[in-house]
Amino acid sequence: MEIIEKIKTNKLVENQTEIQKICLDKLQSSPLPNPKSELWRLSDKSKFSTFLDYSVNEKDLKFDTPYPKNSQNTIRLIIGENCQIKLIEDNYSIQQLSEHELDKYIKDQISCFDQNENWSDLLNLSLSCKKNILGLKINGSKIPPIEIFSHASCNSLNAKTLVILLEKNCDIQLLQVNLGKDNSSLSQSTFFFLEENSTLTHGVVSYGKNGSNLLNSLNVIQQKNSKYNLGSLHFKFNYARFEINIKQSEGNAKTNIKGMQITKKDEQISTYTKINFNGPNGFLDQINKSLADDKSHAIFEGSIIVPKIAQKTDASQLSRNLLLSDLAQIDTKPQLEIIADDVKCKHGATISQLNEEELFYMRTRGITLAEASKLQLSSYFQEIISFIPVSKDRWDLLDKILNEN
């Protein structure tokens, strides 16, 4: 019950919202995730406890965005700032959800939560004050790219929640950036609801600094003929978990996922995905990459669930991993749970090292070992980076991860 006491001692009870109360009540029966469950058995207990060590900070200090140049053709939002949103143009509409709409949607989601499987969301919502919950309703076409930032303050735990409802025939590009400061913890929960014929191209870039931690959960519900594309990158966190839960509610939807986590020193970064097909003719193409160096630990566990109703599902899940040190560790477990009998599903995993023959060839051409290694890594990273909706002139992701210490 220690985590419950920590939450209460952070003075959230005084101004507790109904959502916080519901989540706290659920956490009472499961104050910490079950370490024996598949979702948590590999999680480093000491690092996870560090995540919970900091006091909750509801105040958001100003921070430097990674690329300060703002474009008039880009909508930039920072969760926690007082941004009154009501953008209505000829071709699109972006409006902030009312408090009633936001509460109703979140309560509907909470009612389906499992205390262990959705523990991260329950923790987040028990900590998120009203000003750190951003809800948007988006409609139309030709919508400018959207950037949404979340960040944690030094020596603090910050909780942020994002809810976005995409109405029919909507098509948007959204980049979500999670930033960790020195010795900090960031809890981020994101909820997307895609109505029929809507398309979301979503990028998630999460990077921290010394001693930063992250719990990042993503929940997506897709209706018929919707398309969801996700490109993600997580690096430079002492401890980080990225949990992806996608549900194709009626089938006939498409999901494409390309993600990567990079670990160095003694960091642990993990990705857990669960894709539910609740109707026929669903499609999934997923690639997850891990790179582990020094004494670090990278984890990927993926689950594809295809019940009997989901006939003619076409799903692929591939885990590709690079191990750069004898002391580093990579755990990977893609898996299928299939009851339907007319499907095309596959999964696989590989763990390898840098190609010695290619390195030798480049060195015979006068390229140093460090430069040759960077060239190989560039090729390995590029497939994922090119799937993240951010232009190189705004933020050179490849340069940033290749030159990080």
C-alpha cells in the first residue's frame, strides 16, 4: 500500500477529482503491479521503485523545446499550459473537449481496465490534475501537422494525459514528444479514438536525461476503415516502459507500427504491445527494433489476439534486435493467440551484432571503425525514423541518436 500512501501524501486528496478517486479505489486492491505477470516479470524492481521515489509536481516549469523554431504551418501544444483551443478553418476543426465530454470518455475507459494490465494508466489518472489532462476533438481534412509536448521537471514526478477523438474522414499527422529532465519521472497516458474512414499518422519520440524515468501508455480504438500508423523512438532513460494497446473494434481496419528503443550504460527500456482484432479483415504490420549496449537491458513483448470473429485477419509482427556488448541483454517475445481459422498471421524475432564483414570492408576503404559502425547503425535506425512524422529540417533524429553520449 506504500504507493497509495505516497499519492495521498502529495496532497492530491484535497482537490481530488472523481476520476482520481475511481483510479485510487482500483489501485487499493492492486497497489503495485504483479511481478509474476508476463507484463512485469522482467521489469527491474530497483529502477521501478526509483520511478515512484519523486514527489508529484503539478506545476509545469518552462522548458526548452528540442527545436525552438515554430512554423506557422504547425500547431504546437504543451500539456499543462493554459492553451484555449478552438481552431476552426474552412477545411478543419480542432476543439477542446468539454470537461463533461472528457470525464465521460475517461470513465468509459476506466470501466474496462484490468488492475494489472492497465496499472500504468490507473496510476497516471490517479495523479493527473485537471490542468494536465488535454482533450481534443478533431474533424476535417488538410489539417496542419500537430506537435504535443509532455515533460517532467527535475526531481519531480509529473503526470500528463492526452485524449484525442478523430471524427469521420479525418486525416492528421501528430508528433508526440515526451521529455525527461535530470532525476525525474514522467507518467504519460494517451487515448485515441478513430471513427470510420479516419487516418492518424502518429509519431512518439521520448528521450530523457541523467536519471530520468518514463511510464508511457498508448490506447487506441479503431472503427471500420480507419488507419493508424505509429512510429516511435525511446532512448536515454534510466527506466522506461512503453505500453501499446490497440483494438480494432469491428475489424476492417489497418494498423502499421514501427518502433525502436535504444539502451546504453545500465538503462532498461521496454515495449509491450497488445493488438486485439474484434472483427474480420483486420490488418497489422509491426516491426520493433532494440539496440542494447554496455550493461543495459532492452525488452520487447508483443501479443496479437485473433478471436473467432476476426476471420481473414492479416497480421505480421517482427522483432529485430542488435546486441552491441557482451554484458548487455535483450529479451524479446512476439506471440500469437489465434482462434479464427481463416487468417494469415506470422511472427518472428532475431538478435544479432554489427556485421563484421561489412565493417572490415569499410575499414579497407579508409573508414575508421567508429565511422563504419555509425554507417551500419544509420541504416538500422533509418527504417524507423523515416516512419516518424517529423521533417529533418525541424529535428534531425538520426543525428541526435548517433551523437548522444
